[in-house]
Amino acid sequence: MSELGWSAPTVRVDAGTARRGILWQHERIRELLARARAIADAALDGDVAGSSAVAPIIADLHSTLEVHLSFEERVLLPLLSEDSNAGIERVERLREEHKRQRDVLLAIDREACAQPQLPTLAAKLAFLTSWLLADMDEEERSLVPAAVAAV
């Protein structure tokens, strides 16, 4: 059985391997989100170093989440599609949520690239960290177990 890191597999993986890969990535993303939240909080408190770090951490989040979302789609969608009961609904929900996340990440990253010292970026980063953490928690409660149960 293969173990997964950050790269999406080129072949279909079993549900257990998919679950382990996603949960491993979620832990790494949580670490990045904790750093991002600390930077956002420092910037919101007026820390100049924190303010300077907002745009780069947004870029890091954007690139990391893009890889992660692609990974999830590659390993989860085939598993969810096999569930004749709720699989199609779960596939659509995952695609819609990933589209929303990509849209928000891209918009904030573009804004950070264009105006890296924009004061509202820290507030947007704080929101982003909370939103993504809540999404991962929900995904771990619903989609990941559903994918494992589908096979």
C-alpha cells in the first residue's frame, strides 16, 4: 500500500490510503494556518513585522491549498462517485466548496500581490484561517468518512 505526501497520485488509491493522506495534509495545513493566524493577529495589533509578513503567508496558503485541493479531488472524487446513495451529491458539494475556496484564495492572493501593505489584508487573513479550519473539521466529520464507507 502506498503512502501519500503532497503530490496527487497518478493511480487510484484505496480509501484508507486516501484518508491517511488527507489527514496528514490537514495536520500540515493546520500548522501553516496557526502561523498565518499569529501573523494576522500581530498585524492587527499594529506589529510592523507582522504586517510585512501578511502578503507572503497569504501566497503560501494559496499555493499550499491549491495543491491540497487538487490532491483531495484526485483521491476523494473516485471514491465518493462509487457511493450509489449520496455519492453524486457529495461529489458536487466537494467541487462547489473547492471552487469557493479557490476563488477566495485567488482573490485575496491577488489583492496581497497588488497591495501587500493593505491594512485590511490582516483581517482577511484572520477570516481565512478560521474559515479553512472550520472547513477541514467539517470535511473530516463528513466527506472523509463517507469516502471510506463508499468502498
